[in-house]
Amino acid sequence: MTNNPQSFNKTRYQFIPRVLVFLTRGDEVLLMKRADDRPVFPGLYNGLGGHVERSESVLAAAYREIEEEAGLRPSRLWLCANVAIDTGDPAVGIHMSVFCGPAPQDSELRQSDEGTLQWVKVSELSDLKMVEDIPTLLPKVLAVPPDGKPLWALYTYDDAGKLHMQFEDN
């Protein structure tokens, strides 16, 4: 038994928490081209990120993922978006917290097994083969200032597997 007054009902819709991070350096953003052998998004460009571990805040998870995937420790991150992702499962979806922040100066990237890191000029993003939401999401989150209000979004997929993205006003 626990002293925690929070209740949990397995019949209610639940979210799996994830984080996505975009570090910037001048007019560039750090992206990872996912390794071809990865089960999720192989060969596609994406930000850094992953799952939130037990007893870890989403902000702590964002910093941990950056360290694990790039060997970097930025001085500051800010929340740019909250995205609810309907996975098609009636009981479980994904909640993705999207962060941005400046990369530490004079820092060396450490490559990981998950993919190849690359600094990409924002003006050249359209040349890349990216995870399907990134061409729409990335410009929106890069426009959120450190003291700005985060975006709210809902991602759904239709019966043909096409992604639909809805952004809500704050």
C-alpha cells in the first residue's frame, strides 16, 4: 500500500511520455539521421529524444537524451510544444514534450549507435528526408522564444495511415 493519494484507473486513456529536443547553433539545428537498422524511423532525420524513465521529469529526460545521444549538456532548454499522439490504440497514446535550446559553445558531438548527428542550416531543412511531422513541427517550435507559451498539438492518423496534425491556439 502507498501513501500517495493519486489514483490510477487502468480503464482510462493513458499516455506514454516521450521527449523531443532541437538544439540550435546560430542558423543551424542539430538533427540525427536515424541508423538504417533502427526499428523506428530508420534513415530519417529527427531531433534528439526518447522515452521518459520512471521517476524522471520530462525536462530531466530531455537533458539525459541529449547527453546519451550527442554527449552535450546545454545550459538551458525550454518547452516549445506539447503533442498528444493518437496511436490508434483505444487505451494508450503518446504525449511528446518538445524542447529547444542553444547548444553549448565549443562542444564536440559524440556519435551514438542510434544514428548520425548533423548540424543543418534551417534554410536547407527541406532538402532532407525527415520524420513526417518534422517539416511542419520544427519551424513552429523554433519560433517559440525562451519565455514564450508552448504550442499544443494533436496528431492523429486516418485509416490509410496519413498523419493529421492539429495545432491549438493558447
